[in-house]
Amino acid sequence: MVPALAQIAPDFFPFIGAGVGAILLYAVLGTLLMLLGFYAVDITTPGKLYRLVQAGLPNAVIVTAAGMVSMAFIVVVAIYAASGSLVEGLLQTLIFGLVGILAQVGGVRLMEWITGIDIGAALHAEGVRAETFVVAAAHVALGLVVAVAVL
């Protein structure tokens, strides 16, 4: 009887090692892009968004959650669209992720300005406000649009 390890192809473990390494590198890059996306939303939003979220203000939580989901769309598609060597893929992901985050945040702020939504007042409100759902939807929608544009 042949031991089970003897039946594994010689290139199996190097392949697994390279795959695990790529997963970890993309995970780190994705996390950094998500954090950068959060800070881009925070910087362009009146007030300190992270403090409003920590305080449990519902509108801040809704907008932040939608912003994070939209950033995830962009990062996931940027990773999916990456091609070439691992280094080229990581660089493509970084560039497309950064441009996508800027486009998404800029688009949401433009939508708020055009519609006259005072997102600062909404984020500081104790109760849920209707315009928060418009801004949250804009985050998700623009995240999808930008993500597909990456393809």
C-alpha cells in the first residue's frame, strides 16, 4: 500500500504555498483599500464619521455600512480583473482600487450636492432620516457602477 502523501504530485505544495501567499497579499491590499475608502468617506463627510458610528447614531451607521459595501464591490472587482504576474495584479488592484474609491466618493458627494441633501445634519440626527437611505443607496449604486467600470 502506497502512503497517501506519495500520491500527491510534486508541484502540489509549491502551488498551494504560492496560492496562500497570493491570498494573503490580496487580503492585506484589500483591507488597506477598504480602510482608505472608509477614510475617504470620513474626510469628505461633515463631522468625524467614525465617532458618529461609535456613538451609535443610526444614520452614520447606515451611510458607513453602505460605503463599506460599495468599497468592497470596487476592491473585489479590482482583484478579479487583475492579470499578469502577482506583482502586476497587486499593482493593478491598487491603482484601480484607488481610482475607483475616488470616483465613488466624489460621485456620492456630487449627488448630495445636486439633490441638496444635508448629510451632516442627517448623520448627527438621533433618529433615522429618509435622506440617509438615498445617500446609502447612492454609495451602493456608485460602488457597483465603478466596480463594473473596472472590468
